Amino acid sequence: INAEYMGKNILVECVVRGHLWGSMANAYEKGDRLFCGLQIPDGLLRYQKLSEPIFTPTTKAHVGHDENISIDDIKRQYGEELANLLREKSLQLFKRGVELMRKVGLILLDTKYEFGLDENGKLYVIDEVNTPDSSRMCDVEEFETKYPLIQKAMEDAAKRGKPYANVSVLLAEQPSLKIKEFSKQYVRDSLIALGFDGSGPLELSKEHVIECSYRYVSVCERLTGLPFPFPSLDQVNDSVTIKERLVTNLRSNGVLGKSNGSVIIFSNKTQTTESNQILEKLRSYNIPALIEEYEQSNLEEKVASYDKSIHPVVLVFIEPSDDQIILSSKSRFPSIAITNQKTDRPFSSTPWLTLDNALIFISKLIKNH
């Protein structure tokens, strides 16, 4: 996770709805018509497309459930200008999402956005945009097939004098008419079906996990036009914990050092013997270390890559040139030049040490960190 700006979170979930779906449909079927200060007309059905997308914000609760609020509530808390900007940008993002998803056969039903302000008061989106975790989607073909059937079933029941109270009652009788969502709602529904009451975790079956994964992967492939990069079989290891997998991925992207307190020995093709000797010596003292092979053309890039690490590292250079010393001094981590000969070079940010003295120096650095 990269934090590009330090800013202030606007504690509002900016929800936009294009269809009568989810919690709004549940409340509507119970008789509610006022949502977030907006009056919703009678006569609508669950799943029905609204005449235009609506802005239905909620609080962003740290504990408990989010609560519906109106645009006027936001104005009182954040001012009219910012409140109107939040609504405007949310509706624009939703409109663009609808357009893009329609091109790949998906309908963006509803979603939520989060925003923040930088130190200059500039507005930024600070969370995911139009993903299955923050949105509901469905397949265009399925919607256009099933929704007319739902309408007809409701009308036919009314004509027979035995109307359904609402679409949910119809779906309970004819579950095949339910429209499949591409969202995390599937996980909620599955847990509820298993008896989840909020008191403790439940384990989903492999079938549930596969179905949820399929829905997410399907959205990814359709929106990107690219095959999903599944791991190869030799990368799949059930014995690897989630923590180990996260740490491995963070290290491979340079966010973590390749091991705790790593010593990075920079070595070119002519220094293989020396670098291996240093590596063996460090490991004999239980100091974690690795060799980073480089060419002069990519040394700067390799040194800079370690600056992203949140783990402390020590950079080691073997008989470095003056240019390499200058380069190493730019790193935010300590660097050491190892030499086998006495040197009269002045002490700088990169000290020149024999291997034995370097071991003492490195041990103290790692202990202090």
C-alpha cells in the first residue's frame, strides 16, 4: 500500500444507486419511501432501474453500521461547496463506470466512493473505484432476460387476485428468477444461509469460495480484457500461511527487506569470489545477508529499489569507486565499503572497513534497529 499524500479523510460513504437493489430494496419493500432526504415514488420493483442515478450517502462508522444521511447533513458538517462537489464527483464516477461496464456486458447497479482532502484542500478519491468489493454489478443479458419475467410474474399474480407482496416473496417461491450479483453480497448471503449470526466466524465451503472467486475473476477479465494471472501449480502451497504469503509479496516488490535486517552485498561479475566469502562470513555470525548482482548500468536503480523497504538494510560495497561511494551516500540506509587493504580515505557517510571490522559495525547497526 502506497500513501501518496497525507490528508484528511472525509467521513462520508458516497453511495450512488442506479437500480432499486440491496438494502434500499429491502427497506422499500417494507414501506420506506424517504432515503437520504430523497422521496422515492411508489410502484417500483426490486431490481428496477431508477429514472436517474441518486446520491444516497451514509456515515462512515468505525463501530456498528453506517447510517443514512442527506446532502443537507453533509453541508452542515463540511459546508455547501464541498458537499455539492462530493455529490457531483460521485455521480460522474458512477456515470463513467456505467459506460465502461456496459461495453463488456455488465451493469453497474450501485457503488460507494470515499474521498479525502490534502493539506491544500484538494479533493482526492482515496479508496477503490467501481470494484466488486465496493459495488454491485450484474450481467446485462441475465438482467434483460429475468427482469421482464419478474415483471410479468408480478402482473399475472395481481390479475389472479393473489398478488405477491413484493419481489422478495416471488423470489422465495421462484428462486431461479433471482439475478446473480458480482459483488461481496454473495459471501454475506452464503454466511447467512449457514446460520451466521455475528457471534463468531464460520468457514465457507470450497464451493462457496470457488463461486465467489469466479465472480471476482470474471469481472476482472471482462473489464481488463486480459486473462487473470492465476498462480502456477508449483506456486500453490497450502502450507504457506496468509502472513507468509503477504510478506513474500511485499519483499518481492521491495516494500520489505528480503529478510529482517538484511545485509545487501553488491557484487559485479569480477567480485564473485569476494562477495561469496563475505556472505559466508556474515552467515557464520548469524547475520542474514544476500548478494545483489549488478552491472554499472543498473546499479543506481538497484540501490534505489531498497529505499522502499520498511525493513532496515545495510548496503555493502566491495572496493567501490568514487562514483559508487557517491551513489551509496544517496541511500536512506547505511552503507559500508569493504576493503582488504589499509586505506587513508577520509571517513564519510560510507566508512571503509576491513571485513572483521565491518562485521562488528553491521552487528551493532542491526542490533540498534
